[in-house]
Amino acid sequence: MEACFESKDNPVKSVELNGTRYLNKGKSPKTVVTSLGKISIRRSYYQHRSGGTCLFPPDERPGIKNEYLMADVKEAVLYSCASNTPEERSTLLEKFGLIELHSTQIKRFVGTTGAFMEKK
């Protein structure tokens, strides 16, 4: 999965956004939580020559800009939070590491992940 993410990163010398040119500064690591577990990816980043905010174009497509959870993981966590008392949620998160999934959710995650991988 890490290789799949990294293979979609097509670095260029510079990118332009709103009339500002950002130069390629190399690769930066990021940990992402997927339905298949945590992965660490290295992706290109861009910054104006005077410094300041960095852009991470590879984060845009999978929806992880300023995020570390994939959409399906967010859904599972929010579902758990909506369906359990705080005490139950705390116990579940402690016992199962991060996410407890109902069989229907597992099927959905497998389908979502499979569709994503096939598309990419």
C-alpha cells in the first residue's frame, strides 16, 4: 500500500498556486492510518523560496491534506462514537487498538480499499 501511494507522487521542479511559485524541496514522511493499518509514506513537498507554508500535492487526491486518517477509518471511528457511550468507546479503543468493526463495515472497507487500489 505504501508503494501504491508513493507511485502516484510525480515530483516536478515547481508548482504554481494562486500566482505563487513553490519549489520542490524533496520528500517528507507522513504516517497515515488506513483500514489495513498504519503506513508511512514519503511524498514530495513544495515551498516558496522565501519559506513559509509548504504544499503537499500528493495528499490531495486520497483526501489526506492536513489529515492522518483515511476517510473509511474516520467513518468507522465516528460510527463507534455515535453508537457507544464514552465508557464503551474507551474500552473498545483500548482493547482493539483503534477500531472495532462490524462485519458489514469490514465488507465495506474491503470493497472501498479494493476499488481504490483497482482505480489507482
